[in-house]
Amino acid sequence: MWGKVPLMDTIQKVPGGLMVCFMFLGCLVNTFFPQALQIGGFTTALFKTGHTPMIGLLLVCSGAQITVRNAGLTLWKGCVLNFSKVILGCVIGVALGIFLGPNATLLGLSPLALIAAMSNSNGGLYTALATRYGENSDIGAIAVISLNDGPFFTMLAMGLTGLANIPWMALIAVLVPIIAGMILGNLDDKFRHFLAPGVALSVPFL
């Protein structure tokens, strides 16, 4: 009789293992057997093209964990983590564009590339780490941190220099599922508990 393999325990020994290990597995499959993910139907939708709705689900579940009474601490943590890196990335990128020109590069990186790389983060990896090592306010902070998962802050910084248009709708598109989750979680504690497992459950599929 086959013995049980401590797969979950092994994965969780790796920091952010629920994200990192499955990301590495996805890279291997997509590199050596890409056709396996392109057969269509549910397989392609889940493992190849479904990351956008999965992130939307993560935002709803994360938003549901933000209670009105704890919103202050959650928002504070999210703002500190988010805007410190966003401001630093935007300052460096915009400074490069102002002093050296919009087409200048620093070690081969354009202002746009610098802002995008430094101001963005991996919300799924943060959630994996926060779920494993943090508390509810840390997990709820993903609602603010997720604002930099898209192009909004990069385009905002470029827009301030006159190099791009500001996509305000991108910000709204991130906020809607978070607000929907907050409404559900604060209206009914049972909904908050029901959606809580979705935070960790969605991480490996991202």
C-alpha cells in the first residue's frame, strides 16, 4: 500500500512555497510541454489564460477580510508597503526621464521600464507569505497592494511627465472587486468566513 507523501508540509517549508513551487512547475510545463496547456477547454482556461479572473477572485476574498473596525491598521500597512515602493520607483524613473530625456536608458533600462519594475509587486506571492506568516491585517493589506499589480501607477507617473495618458479606469477596475468583498464581509460574518479560504486557495493557481 502506498504511503502518504507530506507534499503540503514540504511545499510550506519554502517561503511563499504555495506560489513559488507552483510557479516553477508552471514554468517547466510551459517550457518543455507548452502544447499541454493549449488543448482548450477548462485546462487552458485554468492553467494558461485564467489569471485575470483568478486575481479578481483573490481581491474579493481579500476584501471580505477587511472589517470596518480593523480597516485603519489594514489600510496603514497596505499604504506603507505600497506607496513606499511606488514613490521610490516613480521618483527614480521620472528623474531619469527629466534629466536624461524620455528615450534615455540607465544600464539599458528606460524610464518606463524602471518605473514598472520598481513600483509593481507580485500580489499572489505577497498573499502566500502573508497567509503563512502574517495576520488578518497583513492579508487584508493585499487590497491596497494590489493597486500596483496593473499599469496604473506606471502610467500615472508617465502621465505626470506628459509621456502617457492616465488610465483612471484601471484603478476603478481594481477597486470594484475589493469593495464588493468588503461589503459582503462586513454585512455578514458568515460570508467573511466563507470567503477566507479563497485567499490561500487561489494562490497556487495564479
